[in-house]
Amino acid sequence: MTANTTDDWPEGVMACYVTVGGTTVTLWDADEWQPIRAICSGCSTSNLDGNAGPNSSDPARWAQSHAGYCRALPKPN
């Protein structure tokens, strides 16, 4: 599988993980208002959610773990 590198990532994006359902979990760098955080574009869950589950205190591990089981489909255009 070849990664799509034609689009630049937005400023502040540290990494993106493709989910089982074909969406992405994006790892965002910290800024003055937010800590490092991971957000799923399919189901909108974040590692900062109160019930985000295991690894929620480690955004990178949470992003990889969540990408491995999230089956939310990409939102239609």
C-alpha cells in the first residue's frame, strides 16, 4: 500500500493513522491552549474524552490502538 503524500498536513499535525474503516486518527501537537491530543475523524472520539479507554493518557499509543479497531466510515462529501 502506498501512502498518499500529495497533500500537506495542516500545521500542528504530528502523525496520522489510518483506521480499519478508512478514516484517520490525527495526532496534534500541543499549543498554548491544548495538550498533545489525538482525534478520530470517523467517530469523533478523542483521547481527551472522559471514557476514551486504555492508553488515553498517551495520545500516540491511543491513536495507534484506536486506529486498529475503529470501523467508522469516512463522512460523505
